[in-house]
Amino acid sequence: MRPDSTPFRHAFLALAIALVGLSTQARAERYELPSAPLASTLNRIAADAGIALSIDPALTSGRTAPAVKGELTPLQALSQALSGSNLRLVQNGTDSYSLAPVADDVMNLPDVTIDGDRSYETAWGPTTGMVATRTAAGTKTDTAINEIPRSISVITREQLDSRPTLNLNDSLRYTAGVMSSGYGSDSRADWLKVRGFVPTQFLDGLPLPVGSFANPKIEPWNLERIAVLRGPASSVYGQTPPGGLLDMVSRRPQAEQTNEVELQVGNNEHKQINFDSTGRIDEEGQFLYRVSGTVRDSNSPVDHIPDKRYNLAPSLTWNMGDDTRLTFLSQYTRDDTGITGQFLPLQGTKIDSPFGEISHHKNLGEPGWDFYDRTYYALGYAFEHRFNDVWQFRQNLRYTKSDLEFQAVNVSTVNTVDADGMVSRESGIVDEDISQFAVDNNFQANFSTGALDHTLLLGLDHQRSNTNYRWRYGVGVPPINVNNPIYGADLSGVTYFTLQDYNQKTRQTGLYIQDQIALDNWRLTLGGREDWLHTDATFFNQNGATTTQRDMAFSGNVGLSYLFDNGVTPYISYAESFQPAMGATVSSIQSFQPTEGNQYEVGIKYQPPGADAMLTAAVYDLTQTNVSVAEGNVTRQVGELEVRGLELEATADLTESLKLVASYSYTDSEIQKGPDKGNRMAQVPRNQATAWADYTWHSGVLDGFGIAGGVRYVGDSYGNTANTWLGHTGSYTVYDASVHYDLGRMDGSLRGLSVAVDAKNVFNKEYLSTCDGYWCYYGDERTVVGSVNYRF
């Protein structure tokens, strides 16, 4: 009987970790490891090399590894660590190893090698399965997730493919601490909150531009992974709220040639084509390419509103040498849509009315006049160079441009519906363009001082943004009937007032330092950052009044964790946030003040021995000052907010067939200062719970067939900080489902071809996503999408 097939294998600790460099070749490195507990030394070597090493704690208990020193390959280092232990390496697969006792007739380690052509997981690369093991979120270094003393979730490409995923709202619905689709299914933007705050969105290490309406709406098809870092991270990122951030990684060129085409059809006349192709340009693999994109021609759940998207994301990698890589990343997106999150009156939605309930599908605007046209493009690169065994340099750079033209008629802010169903309306015309240049430079050094191993990060980033924003508010729009709308109203008599018209230029520079220190099983992270912010604004609707604002702030973080050999990792951390607030007060004569926050967090992570899984639990207490809150047509900054909570999450490939994602979040928010002191924050439910399971048969009659189902519970919330009854919405529970079939398992000639049907809100439950005291917004209706996917 093979040693790795005994019952002990159920106790193996699976640590799938990635190479810190860009090359997947096994090469000699300088090791200076002191004598230490055997399991600790083995895990440390595996972590640095990206080797998946399974360890039975019973085999290593009480054993000590000798000092490991010299220029060694990772496997040579493991061999030296195992010297005298009477244990040997067993190769289970191309990237998987375990330990076994040395047989009486085997006294030498087997000759095993790492497959240099195989791409091991890195923080910026693809993953295998539902569970990621590495991330750069929160540290900007390639680090094992269980070693980071912060609460982090990583949504892998397989997770995105296994669920109905047409936008970021869909992508993050099953993630702890995340409130998704705050205003229902709005095709203009992704309305997300993390621990009660709108998260800063980072793509490939750099922040995306944010405006009043021209906000980012990233295409999830182009993403390799999404990391949700909960809590402040300004000590390395600068511009983040205390709730957290999204750290998204684009699909990047790969050496292995793969192609994928997906055709979708669904309700609301949904038609979409997704495509992706990557591989080598030359035989040596010096140049790699990737082209992915999406074309969508669809209507929306609201009558007479399209949901069209044209997206293209080409990228090119130039492998200049073993230690140098440059990847060009670009993207173009064009959106043609409207207000699918309709501003519906309280009567007929929240309040019962004689004219009955207003339908989800009713468009109370003017389809012939309304439009929302956004063009977004970005061009940048990611550069990496390793100087020697200690120092490496990274630079991420991107220029982004977002242009928006938007006009619409909607139900009036202060509205009433008469007995015949007629409701008053208003209109708005918005022109907004944002240009942004962002660059992040950092040097990373890996070295030891005595028994301490250091991963030192020294960085300097800079961001320049230029925003032109004009909002004209129109009154005198003819009313419309909520049950039988007749379009084509005469808008010639509408009177417009320019409420906001300004140009705002922001310059931000940040200098940061971070040290991740390892001592045996202890991990200590220390970081600090100084930010300098300069904002100039000119308010054209105030006779050209100008303001200049200069701010500077220091943000720090400290975290400590301990990695037990049984897979349990408790941690504690403290972190601070600093975030420039875009936009201006409703009077349009003063820019918003920056926000500051801090958080205390205690948590535990668990990677069960022998399982590809991650279980996490965290409790936290965070505060923020100078928070901007939008209520109707007014935006103001309240004094101070506090959020306390508990989060539980589990992600696991339980078996080859069964995969699971589940979460629970308790979020207790309270306004500490300001006119609404003591009230709950807007759109922050106290309780949320989710679960998603996927089961796929790999043998028998159903070989290749899979079914999946999910449930999402969202507790009651208020859509305004006044916490009025008119702003209250009750809890709701909705269900999602999917069926899929790999046709290649039925017939080898169909290899690579699969079909699927995904459904969101299967039972078409009707619920209000939120009400803000002026309007109400329906939650997502049932969406069914059938797809045919071909990979070759």
C-alpha cells in the first residue's frame, strides 16, 4: 500500500502557494535558515518556492530540521531540511508533494523535479479551483492569504464562471461583508458596499477614477480574480475608505495557448458574445499576447431601455529576460443604456395606493429623449525586474479616460401620485469627463537579520485626476401615468438650473514603507504611509469662484498572526484610512473634506489539513469621519460613523465533485455625530447570509453533468440616515441556480464544448432593494441566461 493512500492522508495540511517571481522555472536561491521545527522549515521553503506540500502533523511532530544554507533549488532545500528525519518526499502530481516515512530499502530522497513549464499560482495569476491561496491585496507583495493578518476574500475565475455573472454585483453577492445591488439592477453602475462603505476599486494595482455619475463599471469577463480586502489599507494604497477595497486583476497573457468563445441568450432579449485568446507570439515565448472582450446587445428589465456594451481588452507581455517582464494592459468599453434603477414614487411601491402597484417594468421617463452614453478607455503597463536574490522593482502605470453624456426624465424628488395615477416629474442633464494618470513604484527586498526573515516594501505612488462636471436640473416636465405611461411629452417648456458646474484637479502623492517579518510561525506586518493631497476647484456657476485645498496625513497599520501547524491562524490588526472625497457640496463653492478612519480587527483563518479550503472568522470595530451622504439631490458630510461586526466565510472544494461558498455577516452601524446621531447608516443591513454549492458528476450516466444552487438572505435596512419609515425596507431571501453539462464527457469529438443555464432570483421574488424617503428601487428580477462555451 502506498504511504499517501493510508488514512493519514485525511490529516494532510494542503498549502498551495505561489512563486514570488514571475518565472516558473526552478532555480537556485540563497538559503540561510536556522535550525527550527521541521514543519515550520518545510512550510517556509514551500511558501517561497510555490510548492504545494501536504504534511501529516503526526510525521513531523517533535522533529527538528537542521540549518538549511547555501545556493539550493527548492527541492534541494527540502532535501536538506529532511536530512536525518527518516522522511522522504512523495510526488503526487505535477505540482503536489507530500511526506512519507523512508522505507528500509530506501535511504535517499527520490529524484523529483518541478515542472518549469507549469504556471504555479501567484497573486496576479490564474488559480485552480474555487480557492485561491495567494494575494497581493493589502500588502502589494505576493503573499499567502493565511499569512496576512487581515480579512480577505478572493473570488477566483472558477467562481465567476460557476455563477450567473454579468457585472460586479453578481460577482460579489456571496462574499462576506459585501452589500450588493444597493439600488437594484442599475445598468449604469455597480452599487456596492463593504462593511458599510463604498469600496475603492483597484485594477491591476491602481485605483480607478471615480466621479459623480461617470463611475467605473468593470467587465468581469476580463478579470482573472477579485480580492475583497475588508478594512482600511491606506498604509500602502493611500486612497481607501475604512470599509475596504476591491483589488481586481486582469486576465494576462499566458504561455500556454488557449482560446475560448461563449455565446449567451436570455430573457430581456439578452444576446452576448464573450471571447478570450492567449498564447505565445514567438516559439521562445519572449512575447505573449491576450485578447478578451464582450459584445452585448440586450434590453433591460425596464421597458424601452437598452443595455448594450462593447468591450475589448488586449494585452501583451514582453519577457525581456529571466528577471525582467513588461506587460502592456489596455481596455476599451462603450456603454449604451439608461436608468434601469428607476426612481419610483413611494406610492405604489412602499405605500399602498388606490391605483395599485407600480410594475417593475414601467419606464416613467421619456425613452425618446433619455440616454446614458459612457466611453471608458485605459492604457498602461505592469513592469517587474529582479536585481538579485534580495531586491526587485515593480512599476504599475495607467492613463484612464471616462467620458459621460447623460440625460433623463424621472419622477420628482418630492412627488405625489394622484388617484388617477399621475405623478410629477423632473429632468437632469449631466456632462462629465474624468481623466486620470496613476503610477505606483515600489522596491521589494527579501532578506534575514538573525532569526528574522523580512519582506520589505518601499514605495512611492502618484495620482493626477482632472474632472469636468456639469449638472443641469430641469423643472416643468409634464406628469405621466404610472400604470399607462404615454411618452413623447413636450419638453420645450422645461426650465433648467445649473446646480453644479465645476472643474476639479487633484494631485496626490504617497510615500510608504512596509515590513512583513517572519519568526518561526509568527508573522508581523508593520506599515506606514504619508500622503500629500492638493485639490484645485473652479465653480463656473458661482461666477468662477476658486478654491485650493491642501491636506496631508499619516496612515499606519500593524498586524500579528501565528501559523499553527494544524492549519489554524489567529491574528490581530489595527489599520487606518485616508481618502480624498471627490466632488463638492450642494452649494458648489467648497470641495469635500478628506475622510479619515481606523479599525481594530481580531480574526482566525483555518485551512483544514488535507482539504482545499479556507475558513475565516473576523470581528472588527471601525470608525470614519467626514463621510459624504447623498439624500435626494443633496450631498452632505456627516460627522462620524462607527461600524462593528462579525463575519464568517467558507470557501472549499470539498471533493472533486462538490464545491461550496458560504458566508454570514453581522454589521452594526451607528452615526456617532451629526443631526442623525444614533441612527443606522444608509443601506447597511445588520444581517446577511449566503450559500452556494455546485455538484458535478465525473463518472456514470451523469458524467459531466452538474447542478448548482444558492440562497441569499439580506436583512432589513434604511435607505436614509434619518431612518424614517419611508426609508425602511424589509428583509428578503432569493434563490439562484445553475445547470451545466460538459459535452466532451459524452463524446470525445465534442471536447471543450459545454452548455449551461444560469438563473438569478429563480422564483422571481418581488422585493424593494432600498427606499431613500423620496424614491424606491426594486430588487433584481429573475434573469435567465443560456450559454454555449467552447474552449480549444
